[in-house]
Amino acid sequence: MPTVLPRLEHNIVDGIDGLTGVLPWRTGETFYNVPSNGPAAIMMARTGRIEEARGIVDWIHEHLINDDGLVMDGIRMRMHGPELVPNIHPYCQGVALGANLEIALALREKAGFSHGDTISGLADAEAIDEAMPYITRIRSLVQAVAVHMATPAGVIDWQTGDGDGGLFKGILMRYLADVAVRLPSDNAANRAAKKVAARLVLSSAESVWNRRLEVDGLPVFATDWTADARLPHNFGLAPSTLPEALGVLRIDERDLSVQLSGWMLLEAAARVVADSDTRKP
């Protein structure tokens, strides 16, 4: 693995499109989206490629933030020009949060500040000036998720269904927990964002756990985090469509992605609860 990893990293970086400055969805595609670029920016920031990571994240925020402050899916380059794909997915919010956080922390470290260091005075503020746009974006995006993707009680209620989508809320939870635990607590705005992120994780986890089914002593989590889990099966009592008549009624809870998303949520909640910073008033 140590010999393969650098080659993989270089392969990803080499895939950056010279015209847009970001990664296509896959080789030969003209679709540039957050699901490919968000994780890549996280990797780049963690491996010291800060400028490449910044270029990607800056492009996302320049082109893919909607009027609600949420991150849209991507842009297709057509013969007649760019075509926006405005779909909103929890996954995109999550990786955008993660990428902004990794860049902000890397820039703070570059300026000589660790996670727990307090910023005091004009000199300190000027030293971390490069990191501030990314921290501001984190605060805004956490608030947008809380307002537009969650119930008033703080439970994420975005419908994602089965298949790949079943995993999307779990990915959002991973990075909300990251914000709750790792965003510096050196000012009131950051502390407020951390509190909101922690609330979204913990409220969602409580709802999902309380609405689970148990089969042979093991939990089955709902795809809809505001509703009771359904028992996965492949039959219907009163078929109304051809697939149902043939005994192929899909229950989203049957997919591993849905169940994995629930476990990711619980792991995120455990991480938040274990962090001393998020327990402070």
C-alpha cells in the first residue's frame, strides 16, 4: 500500500482539467461535480497539496452554491455552454464541509496555530487571514443544512432512498461530526456552528435509534430518519403494479447502503459525545 498510494494520489491530481481547474466525474467525461471534487480536495489538503485543494473548493463555492446556501451537484460542459445540475444531495454538503475544514486547519497550522490555540489580537487574526474564508463557509453551510435539510428538532429529513443515495446522509453526518469536533473554538461564531453541527448529529441519531426495528437482536435502520424503519421483504399483500404483482416490491431498508448510513450516523454521534469541546456550554 505505501508504494501504491502515492501513485494513486498523483493519478488523481493529474486528472485536474486544465480548463476548469477541477476534476471530471470520470475519464472522458465533461461533467464536473462535487462528489468527485469534494473528496479529492480533502485528500489534497491532507497530503500537503493545499493550493490544488483551494482551487477546487473555491470553484465549488463560486459555481455551485444555490440561493439557500446549499451545494449543488455539478456542471456539465455542453456544446452550447455550461449546464448546471442543481440537484441537492446530503453527500455534497458533507464533502464540502470536510474539504473546507481540512483546508482551514492546514492554513492555520501553516500560520503556526494548532487546533486548540486561541486567536487573540490583530496580529493573530492577520496571521490566519487565509483560513478565514473557509471557516466562514463552514459556518454558513452548517446553518444552511440546519435550516433547509432538517426538521425544527434537528433531524436530517432529506429523502435519499436506496442504492447509492442510501449512503448520502451518513456521509453528511461524518463531516458534521468533524466540524463539531475539529473546528477551532476560538470565537463565538465557531462555537455556535459547532453546537449546531453537534445538534444535527445527535438529534438525528436519537431519532434513527428510537425508530429502528430489531431482527434477531440486531437493528434495522430506516432510510427516512423521521419515520419508523420498515422490515425488508420482497412481497406485497395487495400488488398494484406489475413489479409488485411479480413479488418485487422494493424496501429501501434492504440495501446495505441504508444500513451503513445508519451506522455512520451512530458512529458520528459517539464521536461527538466523546468530545469534551462539544459538551461545554
